[in-house]
Amino acid sequence: MRKLFLLFVYLWMCLLPAQAALDLNGVSITASIDKAAITLEDELMLTVTIDGAAGDIAPQLPSMPAFNVYQRSFVQQTNNFHIITTFQYVLLPRFPGKTTIGPITLEYGRKTYKTDPISVTVYRSAQQPAQANTQAQGMVDTSIPSSLRETQTQKFAQAPADMPTLEKNLYNRAARLGNKEYFMVAAVSNAAPYINQTVTLAVRFYYARPFMGTAPYTAPAINNLFMEEIGRSEGRQIIDGKTYIYTEIRYAVSAVTKGPANIGPASIKYVPETRVNLSMFDKMFASMGQEPQTVQSNSISLQAKEVPSLNRPKSFYGAVGRGYTVSAAIDRDEVEAGDAINLTVKINGNGNLKPTSDLKLPAMAGFKTYDVVATSGVVPSNGELKSYKIFKTVLVPSASGKYTIPALPWSFFDPMLREYRTIYTEPINVTVTPSTQADAGFDFSSQQDLGNGFRQLGKDILYLKSTLSTNKDSFLAKIGGMNWLAYLALAFLILCGIFALTDKKTWAQKHALAKAKAQLKNAYHEDVISDALSTYLQVRYHVHTASLPLRDIVSELKQHGCPAILVSRFEMLWQKLNAARFAPVDIQGEGTHELAAQALELINDMEKGGQK
Amino acid sequence: MKKYILSLFLPLFCTLFLPAESMQQAEQMYREGRFAAALGAYENLLKNYPNDPHLYYNIGNCYFKMGSRGLATANYYRAFRLAPRDADIRHNLALVLESGGERLVPAGMPVVLHKAFFSLTVLELKGLTFLVLFVFCFLAGVWLCRRKAGLWACVSLAVLLLLGSWYAWRNSLLKQPLAIVAAPTAELRSGPGKNFPASANVAQGHLLILQDSKDNWDEVVVKSQGIKGWIETHDLEKI
């Protein structure tokens, strides 16, 4: 097995030169440029394509004193043993005039391959033909105004006043560091933004000479900021007569809270290219053993401020920026009562919507609402940060009918106008039909056979009342409305109580006394005197004389508080009356009138005694 | 002169005939299945006759047919409070309560006793209590002044206490802050906010006793279950 493998490797190695020899017949080299006429501010892209050559190959560029030459890329593609290698170079013109790029040669398989010479015309800016000007504008940073082009050819000067703040800051910083071969600068578009206001941060790496291999980049550290990368670009700037290529990375940053916010330095590690005209193979290994160098950008401090509280609408959730749009949509506009409708509210615009608060839905008549669920994202677009926020919620209509989801407000603060603006969604109409789902436990289809030919099919509510209620207030209800009646009754009771408390003699007692006196005044017989006395004692002392012997009557009177002297007088009088009634012969000369007078006197004394 | 006479009699005419006509129109809409339109008509009438039990009953019917059992129950309950002897109102209220797992007549209580308890309105009960109070005060006064009719005074006092208790009980039921779950389902949470965990889902039509209120949340006790918790105000219909 091992022998077979070794034989295969040997055969393959023998075949390689044969294949190379075959390939020699198909080797070719071509060169092309992207434009034939440029200005001093433009750059020229030279593409060298080698077809059919394999291994470590590198074209030999001719001397080009009219250009600064930088290699940009190297791509090798293999398709079915056919190899195409492409080299790209950036040529920066140094002098105006007509110049020629000489033949580019390739040494391969003991043969030399050459390209045809290429002619290029380099114009000054003023000489720039219309076509060349148009092409040139497509190659440089179009955000740089035309006035900058003029200043670029001069020695360092301050950036023009009409330049945007960010570009101006970058320009001025770069101009100050223009004596170095490699340097980095960073600048922001606004150093005192509002919370959540998007500020553009640009970090540029300038190099006047190429560097070996790749240069690892470290993004700046941030504090109290939210940062999103929004794009990368390359450009060229002439500082103090020296041409620099720069790579720019842009970020959108926004302050999280009020107060200071910091952007730390970004950095790049690179290995400077010290030798020229190195082959690809050499370039791959030339950086080995060399110590990489580091450049850092400057730090930046921001001072974030709060949006004004004056006139701040309730529908403001923290968005600061411009060009926002809001829309609302539902997944269906006809539902049954109790079924859910999905409501989606989408907000688009410039700036970062991620840190803004969630939309709060107002109470909607006829709907049960739930909290919204928010998703957000950012979309870098042409060096700007565009973002969106989508709120989703569920609305459940309580009853059937036609409803309208009202226009939902959403406010943002416009930092340019320094005022709040409110935008609205369109109102949405919803038709809610009655629910066709029977509630659990509510059986309209029960079929109970109750016998006698009667089968209950279900239950339903009873029919409407066709008239208004005719039941006027009943007598009792009317009485119930007369609260004064209760007060009157209670007042009557209180009066009776007061009357009873202030005069201990009851009306019955008074009546009994008066009656007894009247009887005694007109007494014609001892029985009348006895009756009057009995009636009085019954009411006054609650003693019933009719059925009791004298001894018990006396005892009862004493128990009911009658004074002892009055009791003894009563005892004597009662004996006299009994004697007169039952033994009139033995009476000791006292007549009826005298006994009546004694009884009257006793009653009067009892009244007095009772009051004591 | 004719104008003056017409202007004098027009309000009387409107009062007498327009409600009947509106009731007929609303009933026609109801029969045609246009329950939402009928509901609107009945609610308009309710503005002029705010204590009419028949209007509440009809509104309850409309809500029931529109599939909103919670709002139907709330309106039947209002009608029942105004006219507790009405058999139709009692029937519909019992039916919707039963469908939601609630009971109009508490378990173990004879229906006859429940009907007797609700045989009078609270106002009628109050009037009856006043009458007995009046009788008692008279008899007590007679007893105080003449020491007569003491027995009748005692009997009237006993009746008065009985009626007073009855009235107090009914009045406390009337004053009890009740609500119905109006949303298809409501979440019962342990605190007044969505950050508190939900302990139960309460279906529409359940009777709730309101206990407290904070912001847009109400503390309630689910009457049939005895569970206490917080529900969002817009999920409820207060009776």
C-alpha cells in the first residue's frame, strides 16, 4: 500500500514539468488602465492579468517616474488546471503631461512575456477636460467640496469654511499630522449632541507609503455611548504636497445618558514596506521578522445634553432626529368577537431607534389591549444610519360592531429645529362579527328527553321587553323615599320617653288619682270608698286588694315602697271600712263621709309620700 | 296662538309617544339581527330613562347576542337590582351567570327563599321598615305613657329588628362594589402591574368584588372561587 502511494507521488512529480511545459504554450500577459486621461487629483487603476502561468510569478513593472505606484490587490483563480493571476496597482500622477507606461514583463519558463505600452494623459485641474473631470469625480470622495481640491495642492492651510463639520475636523487634524508617513485621526460631526441624537464618528488611517500584508484594526473604546459601524471607504488627500491614501471607517454614535461621553483611540498595527519592486512571494514573507508598528487616533470627548422638557408630548419615547415615518397595519380587518387581531406599528427614519422606549398604546374602546413587543434594527446606508423599530401587539375585540383603531401618535425631537414633532398612523377600521364559538359550560345543544313527548333542545335567553317599565313606585317604595317619616317616629318616641322620665306619675296614675278623689267626694257607701281605694292602690302601688287578706295587702304595700306610717293608717282605715261594710252595728260612730275624708287624706298623703 | 299651543304640547307628545316608537324600532333591529344598532337605540333611551329595568334587560340581550357575555351579565344585574321580582330578568341573569360558572342562587339555598329574600326592592324594604318603625314608636309611646300595649310594642320591635336586618343585608349587597369580567379573558395578577406574575385567567361573565384600586388596576375577589388578585380596569365592567 505504502509502495503504491509512493509510486503515485513519483509519477505526479514527473508529470508536473510536463504540465508546465504544456502550459508555456498558453501563457500571456496583458495590462489595462481604467481611464486614459486623468487629472493630478485622480488615481489610475492599472490591472495586469497573467493567463496560464503557475507558481510564484510577479510581473516586473517598468520605471514610472510620473507616478507613485501602490499595489492594491493580487488575485489568482484556477479553473480546470487553467490559472489566471490578476495584479492591481494604484497609480497616483505626480506631473501633468503625456506619459507612457512602458511594457510590463513576466519572466516565466525561461521566456519573457511583455505587455504593450500604455499612454496616459495627465491634466492639471484647470486643464481638465469635461470627460476627465466627470470620471475623476467618481473616484474621489464626493463629499469634499471643489474648494478643497484647490487647497490640497497648497501647503497646509485651514479647511474651507463651507466644508461640513466632520470633514473639516478630519482635514484639520490630518493637516497637523501630515509630516508623518502613517497616522490616524478621528473626528465627530457634533461634540454636544442630545441624548439619542446620532453623531457621525469617522476614523481615518492615512499612509503615504504602502505597508506589508494586512493591518489589524482595533475599534475605539466607548463610554456612555451606543455605536454602530455604518460604512468604510477609501480616499486620497494631498497634505503639504505629499499624497496620502486613507482608509476611513464611519460609525454612528449616540449618547445614552446626559453628561460626558468618551470615544477612546482607535489603533492600527502595520508593517511598513521598506523595499520596492518585491515579488508576491517576497511580499508574503518580507513582513516576517519585522516588528509591527502601531498608530492611534486621538480621543474625543462629547457632552450629551437632555432634550428640553418644555412642551414635551406624552407620545415622545426618546427619538431624536429627522425624517421619521410611522405606519400601522393589522393582519385582518374582519374578525369575530373574542378573536385576536395582530397590530403592527412600524417606525422608520434616520438615527438610532434602538434605545427608544416602547410605544404605549392608548385605551381603545371595544378592545382589550396588551403590551407591545418591540424589535429594532439598523441599516447603514450611504454613510448614514437608518433604523427601524417595529411594535407588535394583539387587540381582542369584546363585542361585535364596527370599530376604529385610532390614529396613534409618535413624537420625536428635531435637533435642527429644536422642537418636538408628532406624526400619526392612519386610523384603521375593523369589523367585528358576533362570536360563533359557544362558551364552555354553556350548552345550547343539550338534548334532554323529559318524557311526555317533550325534548329540550337547548337554552337561550328570553326575548326583549317591548315597552318601558310600567311599574311606578309602589306604596312601600314611596314610603321608603320619605326619610322624614323615620325621623318623625323617632321624635315621637323620644318625646314620649322625655315625658315619662320628667313626670314619674303616669297618665294612668293621674287618671286613677282623679277618679279616686271624685269617687270619695261623692261616696254614699263604704263599698264606694273601698273601691276607690282599691283602684288607686292597684294603679299607684300595683297591689290588688280584692283577692288578698289585709295582712298580705299591708305586706305588699311595704314591699312596693309605701311608708310604714301610711301603711298603718291604711290598715286602720281598711279595718274600719270592713267593719262598716260587714258589721255596721259595731261602728264607732264614724259615718261614711268621715271615712271618705280619711281615705281622701290618706290618698293625698300617699301621693306626697310617693314623691319623696 | 296655535304655535304656542303646539309648543306646549310637543314635549308632552314626545314624552308619551317617542319612547314607545324608539322601543319598537330597536326591537325591529333586534329581530333583524342588527344587535349593535339595537344596542345603540336602547342606550340612547337609557339617557332619558336611567332607572328603567327593561332597558337594562334589553341592552343585556343585545350584548348577549353580540357575543359579549360579560357586558350582558352586567346589564342583567342592573336590571335585577331595579326589578328583582321580574321573572324574565331573573331567568336571563341566572342563565348567563350559570354559563360563566357563577350562580344567582347560592349553593344550598332554596330558590324559594332566594326569591323571598329578593321579593322587595331595597326601597320597598326601606319603606316597610319605616312603617313598622312608625308602629313601634307609637306602641312604645303608649306603653311609656299609659303602660299599655307593651306586648304589641315588643312584637313590633321584634318585627322591626327583623326587617331592619333584612334591609341592612340587602342594602349592603346593593352597596357592595361588584364588577363583571367583560373581556373574553382577564389575567389575575398578584400586584397592580404586568410585572407581577399572573395567578389565574378569569373568563368573561365572572362576578368580582372590588376591593381596592391603583392606577388602571383593580384589586378584586373572584366571587365563585374566593381568589384575590389584581385585574386591569379595562377588562372589567363595574355594575
